[in-house]
Amino acid sequence: MSDNDQPGEARQHVALPLKYRPMTFDDVVGQEHVVRTLKHAIESGRIANAYLFVGPRGIGKTTTSRIFAKALNCLHPNGAEPCGRCENCVQIAEGRALDVMELDGASHNKVEDVRPIIEAVQFKPAASKYKIFIVDECHMLSTAAWNALLKTLEEPPPYVKFIFATTEGDKVLATIISRCQRFDLRRIQTNQIVDRLKYICGKEGISADEDALLAIARGAEGGMRDALSSLDQLIAFKGGTITEEDALSVFGLVSRSELEGLAGAILKGDAAAILKAVATFDSAGKNMRRLAGELMVHFRNLVVWQALGQKAGNTLEITADQRRTLEDQSKLCDSSRIFRIADKLAEMEDKLRYVLSVRTLIEMTLLRAGRIATVATIEELMKAVRTLKANGGEVQVSAAGRGDSANRPQPPPDNAPHPPPPPAEPEPAFDRQAILNDPKLNGILSKIPGAKVIDIRHA
Ligand SMILES: [Zn+2]
């Protein structure tokens, strides 16, 4: 980053994830359910012995652990929030607090590594209320290491608190989980990441439009740390102005408008446009699996939009531009079709793991999706016929644009006077002799005494 980009900024570059790491609970983005509970625990003084934070990487597990540790040991807390300025807060932030010990379970997973914890537990905190142990990637600890810790976990002294964090909650032993209060941290919503990026760009004097930030957020897949690292990289690479194109090239993503354009082609059943778009993305080296996944999310959003309308804005992770597209596209097709398209795309995502030709599978699926969007189903034909019966009129199957049934003779409406019967085809004449001559029929007739052949058609 050049000095021109950031007048007055210190020369030494501080990485954005570090510079904008949340310092209080209220700064933590996207984990409101966890933050609320932790704040309440502090306010009510009901602190559990051990906490377990589970969730994918880069979404704030370590950050939340440190804020929680600060809040527990802060000398001048502001309600449940740490002050961030007292000696304890500063030392915890800098990783040099005597009473807060951090252990990286990935690299320190043996019994010897947890022994210092077990020893430290016996001594009261030196300068704070609690002695806090934060164990990151705790699923990596060996069974022996856990067993060594277990006794301490069962009955820790009242001044000891444990905070475990892991990306893989399933790998943590049940005996451990049962001794912890477990919190599942979520992937952060795309629009929440966009908002945070917007805020940071404002602070850093970076110009980037919403689609550029959306591309970064999409690339980060719910991880705030990754999003900030990418923004950092892009600033280093492009300086003070970041375009959507820059961000897309980093991740191999298709632009929002291209993705929505492809969705539009599917909704209109425009096979030529579908094939052209797929070919363009493929030859531009776009990540086709991501494309498939994002297309599915788009159709899922359309389903939700059709169900909830404007209220969907709160449920969906979308920006204002995406909202406008959903509104327009939701009018192109009824919800049952969009449901079926979303189903098809979900099937495709499953298959993508096994196929060799990703492009072929995507093409075939999208063409089929285009047909789903536009070709009438039997149910729709039946419905059209029923409507016709009720109203009397032409059968119209709008979506298909093909009125196969329109030219067929239609049954009259139930309450209408019966029209004269259609001109009947001339009936074949009754030919007794021909019947008697039929070897099969004659064989039967000969076994029935007194059997006669008579014409009952007009009886
Ligand atoms: Zn403090």
C-alpha cells in the first residue's frame, strides 16, 4: 500500500484482520446468539466451568474466546463488555497475561503439553479474578492428553475457567462435551461481511463498489478473517480502487450480473443463452463447481422470495442489487417450477463430486432446468382442462406455449345444455354370418345350447 493511498497512516502495515479484530462483544459480527448468551452469563454471574466453541475457521472463535476472557478478568468492565484499556485487557490482547494461558491443540497435543495447565490450575490467579485456559483446535489433543485434563475439568477450582475452540465438534470426546457449555458459531452471512468490508473501506479510504465487496464476501464463504485477508491482498495489488473484476479474478468467481443472467436464461428456457454462458465461464477458467453451488443458492433465494416477498430481505443473505433481481425474476416462473429447478441443481451438486466432465453435467442439468421452467406438466394440462370445464372456453397452457390439447374436442361444461352429439362415424353393418364364421366365436357358441347372435347395440 503506498502512502498516497493512505495519507497520515503509519508506515508500518498492520494486516486488516488484525487491525479490525473485534475488541468487544458488540463488535463481533454474525454470532449474535453466542454473544448474547455469554454477556448474560457475565451479567448474571453464572459462569460455567468450561465452554466449547465450535465452527468453521475464520468466523471468530478465537476472537470471541479472548473477548470473553477479557470480560471475565477486566478491572473496569462496562456492563458485560471489557473496557479494553485496563492492564488485564491489554495484556490479554497482547497474549502476555499471566492468568490467561493459550494452547494451540494442533501443535501441542501430547500429555506433556497439557501438564503445565494441570499444574497451573493449583495456583490462584495472580492479578485477576479467574485463571483462564484457552485451548484452540482442541479436537487435535490426544486421548491421553484429554484424560489427563479430565479430572481437572470435572472439578475445577472456582477460579478456573476453560475455553475450548474447534473446527470439528464431532471429533471432541463425548465425555468432554458433556462437561462444557457448547456454542456453535455460524458462518457469517454474506451481506454482513459486505457491510463490515464497506465500513473498513470507508476507514481505510478505499473505493470499492458493492459488487466488488460482494465478490470478496462470496469468495470468503462465511469467514470474516478470509474476507479481510483478501481485501488486504487486493489493496496491496490494486491500490485505492477495487473493482468487481479484480475481486472475481482472485476467486475464479462469476460476476453477480452474469450469474443472474444465467438464471434468467434458465427461467426463460433459452437453451442457446444457457450454453453460451456455460461455455464462456468455462473458457474463462471460472470455478464451475462454485458456479453450480451459487446458482442453487440463487434459485433457493427465488423460492424464499416468492414465499415471503419483501419480508425475505431479512432472511436472505443478499445485497440491494440482488434483491431487485429476485423481485424481477420471481415473476418469470411459478414457485413449483422454481422448486423443481432448485431440486435439479441440488442433485447436480451431489453428482459434481464424481463426474469427470463438470461442464457437460452442468450443461445438461441447466438445459433440463430450462425445460422445467417452460414446458407444461401433465398436472398443469389437467388443471387447464378442469378450468376449461368450469368456465367453458379454450384450453390454454401458458408455460408450455404449446396447446397440444387445444385442438382436441372438449367435454361440455357440466351445467351447460348438451350440444348435439358429434357426427358419428358410420357404424359397421351387423353381419351375423361373419360372426358365426369366426372360428373362435363359433367354437364358444357351439358349446352353449340354444345360443343366438343378436344385435344389441341399439337396444
Ligand atoms: Zn479492562
